[in-house]
Amino acid sequence: MINFYLNGSHITVNLKGKWLRARLALATGGLLGISSQTYINWAVVCELIHSASLLHDDVCDQDNLRRGQTSLWKEFGIPAAICTGDYLIAEAFRKITEIDQGWHQTILLKLLSCTVKEIIFGQSKDISISPYEMTWDQYTKMATNKTAPFIALPMMGMFNCNECSKAECEGLQESSDILGLSYQWLNDLENLIGVDQDKFTDIYNNHPNGMLINILQDIDESKKIEIIKDPSTLTKQLNEIAFENQKIMIKNLLNEAKSQFHRVPKVIEPVLISIYSEISLRMKNLDKVKN
């Protein structure tokens, strides 16, 4: 939790969450034999960047809830949320300077800079294209750019510090890309059910959503025009069969990711399996929420 004051207001940023990114950095760094001083600081960096992205994402999407609580922009206003996110990004870059090994600093600084730009590119695509115009290929690229970096970043930093082979890094990247797409697609389903967030905000706020884009692909143009005029009618397309089909496709995607895990160092495979298991558990929890 971070506390500071902005324009006389006391701002608190809750960084509890699940600490997934930090856990990935800690586990990967430890298993690869990286200095604990490096991987602990790197874990903090990854959490700071992720938290900053959530603050900015909530502003872009106008989401009122985050992890079941009022989002920061809704509580304190858009300027406070943007400035707080910027503060966390600045703090993440500063934290790298606390790493003792200079060459680790250089490697991680470059990786962080490139990853932040990739995340911004994914988010800009998210807010620039209407879901009624977005193709499935465009969605998968956008979702991968937006989400996969947060899975790859904690681990890739430790891969680079350990000087893992190009083939191993490519294996990690491809696994992360597929897991990232699965993660975002699942999050889209959770939006339509209302898991720790307002229900149907993707529909009402005209945001890309994996399930909705899949449905829109099979709707004729006249029906699509009606939906554009009244987005709430799209909820009529959401039924049990549609949700089950989406879950099957996400499960297939997860299995595709799992088939790539052998490409990373053997000692790291359990870390990737833990991500696979966490996403699978969230899939099972969807049924509990719906019921």
C-alpha cells in the first residue's frame, strides 16, 4: 500500500491484489540462481508497473470498480488517478537503480522501457477501435499486446539476467503470449458476469470484449446496426451455450500454451504451470458466480 498527498487529498493505492507478477519474478529469479537482491527489487518493479497500468486502464475504460472496491479515479477524480499512475511508473524505474549489479540494471532498464511501450500500444488499440469494427485477428493482437507483457516481464527479466538462450527466451515469450490472451479473454467473460466489477460495462462503454466480438462476427449487418443504436440489446445474445463455447475455446488456448512449456528451462516449467492453473481455477469459479 502506498500513501501520499495530491492537491491536499490523501491518496492510498492498494497494492494487495494477488501479487502474481511479483511471485513470478521471485520464483523465476530464485530458481535460476539470480541474486536475491536483484529479483526482490525486480518483483517490486513489476508490481508497481502493473498497478500503474490498472489505474490508467480504469480511467480509459471508466470502470467504477477495481477488485470489488471503488476505483481510484471514481473516488478521487481522473487527475488524481493519472498522476498516481505516473508516480508509480516513475518509482518503478527508480527502483531499478537500487539493484547492486550494474549490468543487471542495464538489462532490466531496457526491458522495462520496451515493455511499457508495448503495453501503451496495446491499450491505445483497446480505446481506438470500436468493437463493432474490430476483427477477431485485431482483438487477439490487441489483447496479447495489452496483457501478455505483464506475464512475460517478471520472468523475462530474470531470463535475461541469467543469459538464457534465444530459444528459451522465445519459448517463454510465445507461452506468455498465449497465456496473456487467455487471461484477457477470461477477464472479458468476467466483465459480462460481473466478477468484482460492474456488469456489462464493456457493452455500455463500447469496449472490445472477446466474447462480444465472437458473437458480432455471426450477426448480419442489419442486426449489428440495431445493436450499435442500442448496445443493451446485445445482452440478449448472452446465453448459457454462448458462455460454454467461449470457455471451451479458452481451455483449448490454455492447452496450446501448455504445449509450449517444454521450451523453457526445465526448472521454470512449474512456474508457467502455476499461471495455467490459476487461470483454470478462475474459469471454474465463473460457474460459481453465475449460479
